[in-house]
Amino acid sequence: MAATNAGFVNINSDLGESFGPWVMGNDAEVLKIVRSANVACGFHASDPTVMVDTVKLCVQNGVSIGAHPGFADLQGFGRRAINLTVKELEANIAYQLGALQAIAALHGARVTHIKPHGMMGNMSAESAEMSEAICRATKAIDRDIIFLAQANTEQGKAARKAGLRVAEEVFADRTYTDAGFLTPRKEPNAMIKDAAQAVAHVRRMVDEQAIYSTLGKRLPCQVDSICVHGDGPTAVTVAQAVRDGLEGAGIRVVPLPEMPAFRH
């Protein structure tokens, strides 16, 4: 896919993570910058009203809508390990994806991609069994959904095996280990908060189609989408700088379904 997407890239963000009166993130501002949103589906964060409001903002901003299913862990924000059976994991995916599809239908919109959240995402990146279960459930619901996979992980392999379309994702504001996985958040160097550093990090990955670890190891990969986080005091500044840096280099930033490889 990398060749057919040359000159294009997607920017995505994990959004809709408020709950009741508690507000998380800078969704309204971030949705003016990114081109695809991964919307929390109620298990690790969000609720039906937040989902409705987030989808409405996506439609207003021309942002493609993705499901962001996670573990049923509101207290831990989906960042704690939960060992589900394959049956439980498939049911969890179907439940959350179906919920967002119904919310999207209220606005005449469709869910066009899926991206596992937090610990579910990190565990499935290393587990073929988990990734295959997520892909089976996704394909059973909508075989046209794009799987937004962490680059060079079991997620992309499982999605291709299932016959799903795959977009490989790298992170603008996260660092990587030598194994090509995200540096655990508990580590002091896990996050990139400086806008200029994030832009340089992204440009290097896009230009070279590779991830670089914190120790300098080069790991070739396909770069279709760049994730920027919507929470934190520097989120909007970093996201805008990344988009400006890409467009300034002549790279078109588009929603996932408008990437050349995914156009029907």
C-alpha cells in the first residue's frame, strides 16, 4: 500500500473520551486538525451522549469516524491488562462497534475504521490470537471497515489474513522500543511533548517509511496514518504543528477512506 499512498497521509486521534459531566481532551479543537477520529465506545471511556456529540463534530468537520473499542475498565481508562477469552473479546468488539454504528446512523454517517484502544491495542499488537479475534468480529459486522493497525505488529498481519483493508499507524507523540512497540507510558521518555520534536519525528518516519527507536534502531514500516493524542496541555499545539509540517512538505493529509489505496 505504501507506493499507492505516496504523497498522502492520514492524521488520526483518539477522541470522545469524556464521561457524563467529566470532560477529557480538546475534541472540538483537535477535530479541526485531524482527518480521522477513533471514537471511544463506552467501555474504557465515553457514554451514549458523548458518542452522539463526538460523531456530530466529526460530521461537521469532514472527519472520518472510527470505532475505538477497549477493555471494560472505566476506572483504569482501559490501560490495565484484562485477559479475556476469545469468545469474550469477539463479543466485546461486536458490542462496541455496533453501538458506534448505531450512533453514527443518527447523523447519517458510517463507521469506516476500527482501532483497538490502550491495553487492548498494546496486547493485541503482540498477540496473533487477540488480533485475529478482533478481526473476525470486525469482518462479521462490516468487511469494508479499515483496520487501523500499529505498524509492523500482529494487528496488520491478522487483518490482512482476514481480508480486511489495513492502514499502518505510527505515533507523532510517542517513542518506540527496539522491538518496534510503543515505549510504556510509565517510562519518562514515552511521550513527545515538544511540537518541533514531534514534527521532526513524524517527517523522519514519513520520509523514510520507518520507525526509529529511542536507541536509534531503524525499523522499516509502512506509514499510512499518524496518531496525535487529543488530551494534555500540548495536544492541540503538537497536532497543528504536525499537520502544518506535513502539508508544508507537500504531503496531502486526508481522511482514511480517501487514501488512494482505499478509494473504491
